[in-house]
Amino acid sequence: MNPISKCFAALACAAGLLGAMPAAAERIKDLASVAGVRNNQLIGYGLVVGLDGSGDQTTQTPFTVQSIINMLGNLGVTVPPGTSLQLKNVAAAMVTATLPPFARAGQAIDVTVSSLGNAKSLRGGTLIMTPLKGIDGNIYAIAQGNVVVGGVGAQAGGSKVTVNHLSVGRVPAGATVERAVPTPVGEGDHLALDLNTGDFGTAQKMVEAINTAFGADTARATDARQIQVRAPQDANARVAFLGKLENLELQPMAQAAKVIVNARTGSVVMNQSVTLDTCAVAHGNLSVSVSSEPQVSQPNPLSGGQTVVTERNQIDIKQEPGALMHVKAGANLAEVVKALNALGANPQDLIAILQAMKAAGALRADLEII
């Protein structure tokens, strides 16, 4: 049995077990978020120092030298003009972080440090004070600390060994928040819930669950994605209200049938709503192989000729027979997996078969290629 067949066989078994179990209820906090409560991205440019000769090559990254000169100038150290600096222990880096909602000044957040030049490794380096800015240009955090790189590398005599990625690291709790971002939770006596996936049925069920728990007319749906909720105006009462609301459970509607295909890796993932209509599929592989064999032409003795090496090429074309297979209709994921597994195709061939099934109207699902 080929790997794709084994994968689909295991998936069919899991799908059968899932089909026999009743769908579990989900909390509102897993299905929706409060409008306005969001993360904010921060970015900064900094220097990583203390590297063991694995920093930027300054002849190819002049901005690293310029940054060092500017930093030393701010610290009161003047570098004479025309001085050639060889800074093998310094690397320029982009520093990124995510500012969570309700973050306050003094709170610590993690930062990611990524090499900007041609440094071989950031392992063992220290990120020096780096301001992190938001999209509005204001500074919201200051980052500094030792860079943790989850990898190792070594090279000698032209040989090189690298484990994991060495040009990106993290500084746990390496940034201190300096400015809070206002995060209003609703205006007046109302707040909004935004569903993660727009669905009219799920929105209606969420409205019914909220009204059942807190009274009629507490919630109303404005569209398939947003729900308006009447909440207490007092901040303490509103926090308690949201805590109870987010933990309400409801049974969401089944998602739209979808098949996701990754054309680069050959991965195929489908949800439980996918179904198949009866169809016939003919599948065969076409392979072309080209081989080259050197041949030596040796002249006769004393003939004055030269030895000539020629290439003898051979091209073979092989096409496996593609029998017409009858694919039965499948009403659930287990049957769909069983039908596709019967084709015995590899991942790349399966992508082409699914596309043809969709074009023929036999695949009852949205086919999305990423």
C-alpha cells in the first residue's frame, strides 16, 4: 500500500469514528471575538552584538557599519572619518513583536529577532536597546536581551553542518511595553461580537443562546458575521457580563464543504461536509526517461587518428494503463476517503483527479488550491 493509501485509510477510520460521535458544543469565545479587542503588530531595527565571528560582512552590508557609528555617536564615542570597521561580531536585525490587547506600560512581551544582512548565525548574541514602533510611528515598546536560537551549526575544511535555522531567534519577555493602546470594549450600552467565520445559521444560534441566558432582546444579529449585544455600562459589571457570555455553549452549524489542496507539497485536506456523486475515473501515469551512455571511438594503430568520446542517448516513454474505475457516491467523509483511496493515486495525481471531479460536478465541495 502506497503512502497516500495508508494516509487515506487512517483518515477513513478516523472519519468513521467522528461520524458516530455527536458533534460537541462550542463556547462563544471559540466562535467569535469582541469587536475592537485585537493584537497590534510592532516592528523595529536593531543590532545584535557579541557574536562569535558569525556577524555581517561589513563590505556587503554598509548599513551595519553606519548603525554602529550612529550608536557610538549617541554614546559619546566619535569614530574618525574614513575609519574602516571590520565588525564580524555584529549583525543588523529586524525586531518584531505582537502587542496583545489591554497591554499596560511595564508589561513584558516576547520579541522575534531576524537577521537583515548576511550573518551566518545569531546564536549567542545580545540584542541591544531597540525601540518598537506601531503603524502610526509611535514607540510602544523597548526591546533588549539575549537572543535564543534553537539550532546549531559548524563548518571546517569546506564542509558545513547546520541544524535548524540560525538567522532567526527569540528574546523571551525581551520587550517592555512603554505605551498602552486604547482598547474600547463597545460604545455606550452595546458591544459587538464578530464571528470568526460568517454563517447565518451560527449567528442565529448564538443570538438565541445569549437571549436565553440574559433575557430577550439582549442580542440581535446585524448580518452573518456580527452580533450586537446590550451590555452593562459599568466597567466591572461589563467584564463580569463578558466572562459569562464567552463561556456560553452552542452547537454551530456545519461548515461549507471544502477541499484544500497544497500544490507545492501535495497535501489534500477535506472537512466532514464533503460528498461525492457517482462518477467514473480513468487514471494512468506517463513517464519519460532519458539515459546517456558515453562511447569511446579508438582509431587503428599508426593511423594518425584521434580518440573521440561520443554520447549515446536513449529515450523511453512508458504509459501505465488507466482502467476506467467506477467511483460510488459518498454521503460522508469516510465514504469519500474510501472512494478516493480505491483509485490508488499518489498525492500529485490525486490533485488532478479532484480538479477533474470538480469540473465534472461530481465533487460536492469548494476546491481551494493554496
